[in-house]
Amino acid sequence: MIQVSLVNEAVFNVGDIAQGVADFATRTRTRIAAQTVTPSAFGTISAGTDDVVVVFQNPIQSHLPAHAPAWLTHDTHVLPVVEQAADAQNLRPYLADRNALIRANFPAPAFNDVVLDEILTRALLRRQTRSVFISYQRQFTAGIARLLASELQSQGFTVFLDERSMHPAGYFNEEIGYRLNDVDLVILLVTQSTHLSKWVLKEVAFAHNAKIGLLGIVCDNQPTHPWIFALLDPAQIVSFGRAVTGNIATLTQSEFESVVARLRELRVANIMRRIEDLLPAAVDKLRLRHPGSKVVPGDRPGAFTVSGVPGQTQVLPFRPEAETLFELRRVTPSATDQVTVVHPENLPQDRRVQALKWLCLPVEQHMELWDVQKLWI
């Protein structure tokens, strides 16, 4: 069971955040639970590497211990939360070297969703990056696409927008296929002519079939778009009640916030569904490789062990990063244990994919990395 500890000594309603964790656990059948912890009990928290501790410290008079508790290590998921940026200066020394979440940077109604998204990302996902793909028609929705890309990047999202994210002369088919493999959500900018774009249709079909989340934004203020509404639930659709088409578009703060709020609501749940979609194939392959052995699920989503076989298997909803591979190897008890990573891959012959596989070759490579200078202090 993954444990989320909410340590509150400031004016925050952590009850709603705890309920959000409980609702997510019920909705996705995930073994995660939240508890509220008093400042005096902070030192006795039992936090493992998959657990998350969120600390709402009082900036004026804190009752947290002066020194770091024994359970707090560099690898522990600890998220400090403060009201204003200036309050971070008063964080306990063992919290001050971590980037605090600042409540004033977010609209009040959305703040609990922001905290919940941070919690679930750290507790459940092997990748912290929030990645979205914007699917649009340059002729009709280029303006809103560019605006959304800029605004989402300012909120910490990694955004793929073809005209900004691709090198000149790059191949559309390969690059779009490579990027779609790893996104959390596809944002679809919908107009009455969207279905006429072969690229948009291809992107939407892939996202739908691969269980990648889709968020549709109605850009032309038309009441019906039958083909796309057949794919999306009402919770996956945002409409501003006005047209936002053309090469120049604007959004009010509340309109943009409605998009970000919906992204945060859908993102982690859709990633969890994608993991679930990959599980049967992974389990079948493990049973074929180890006939007669029992496949045992772990606490973390997509984690498995095989009875009598040293090592672990991890199902990921996207292509693993080199850091993820290193971390999985590091936490495996023995260097001789097998670590297996199961993930979707659109372009197995892509050089970037081949380079990732090369890192996992079970032979010694005749290559060295020499760290000559250490400039950062």
C-alpha cells in the first residue's frame, strides 16, 4: 500500500486532498491511501521510497522538529507547500533545499487539484514529466494551438506542437509517431472541418487505440461535432462558448484555467488505464517465460515479481528514460537479478529507441564517461 502523509500546520484544507486520494484509489482500483499527520508526529512517519509526504508548514511559528527525522532521505518524496514565495525562506532546513509548491501561484479553486496531481505523479508514476500533444489544423486553429502551447509550458508541461517541436525537414510520420508514444494526453482542437485533416484523424485514432487520454477543446462554438463526441465523454470536452479560431487567438484566465484543471483531472487516471491495458500482455509473456511459476503483483502499479525467480518486472505506459532504467536497477536487491521493463513502442527501429535498448545490453560496453570538471557548487 502506498501511503500519502499530509502534515498540516497552516491554514489549508487537507481533508479535501485526502478525499481526492481516496476517490482516485476507488476509481482506479489503486492501492494508495492518505492520512493526516500532526506536526508532533512528523518524526515518527514511516515513509518508504514509493510513499509521499506533503508538508504544509506554518511560516511564522512552526512546530515541526528542528532536525531532519531519520526516515527523511534524498530519495524520499517530500513536497513542501507554502502560501507565498517569501514563506519558503522560513522552511525548516531539511525542507528548504526542495522546491516548494506556492499556493498563491494558482487560483484557489484549482489548488487542491494541483496538490493532488503532484501527489499522484510522485507516488504512482516512474516519470515526473507532464507531457501533452496538441493535435490541430494549421489552417483553422494555429492561433489557439500556439497560445495553449506557450501557456502550458509556463505551467510546467512539456508540449509537442509540430511547428515548434520538430526540426526543419523532419519526417512528420516518424516524429509524430515517436512523440505520441510518450505523451500523457492528446489535446484535440475541434472544429467542423477537423475530420478533413488526415493527420488529425491519424493522431486521434492512435490515441484512442493506444488508450492515451484525449481532451477535446471546441474551438468554433458549434453545438455538435458527432464524430468526435462519439469518442469522448462529456468530462473530456471543454467549450468556451465562443469561437477561438484563426491565426490569432486569446483566452481569458478563467478559460485557460478550465483547460488546465481538466488536464490535471484526466492525466493520471488515463495513464493508469494505459498501464492496465498493457498488463495482460505482460503477464502472459511472464507466464510463457516461467511456466508453472506464479506472477505476483507489487504495490506500485505495473510492478510484478515471479515466484521463485529473482528480479522484478515493471510495466510502463511510455518509453522509459535512462534515469528510470537506472533507478529500477538501483533498487533491485541483487545486481544479478533480472529487471524487465515492458512498455509500448511505435518505432522500434528509431535510433533513439535503439540507443535506449543499447543501454540495457547484458554485455560490457567498451565505452567510458569521464567527468572532467565539476562546475556547479
